[in-house]
Amino acid sequence: MAKPEDTVKLIIGKELKIRFKSLCVQSETDMSSIAKELIAAWCDEQEQKLAAQKNK
């Protein structure tokens, strides 16, 4: 049976990682939750773009 979640390894600059972690702590949230939201939003945008291209 497949796990409902999986891992994504991300390579980013140290400064960006520190900023991201700091802002997540200040927002009382975890980095994974924010990353999931951002990735889901990006996927939605890309799917809409692809659908619009197919309708041309």
C-alpha cells in the first residue's frame, strides 16, 4: 500500500532557507505545510495554462 505522503528533496541557498524557516516560525507554521501550499498553487497554475493552450 502506498504512503499518502512522500518526500521531496530541495536544494536552496542557505540564506533563503534561513529566511524561510524564520518566517515559518514567526507564522507558527511548519516549512512543509507552506511548501505543500506553494507547490499545489504552482501545479494549479500550470494545469490552467496547459488547458488554455489546448483550447486555442
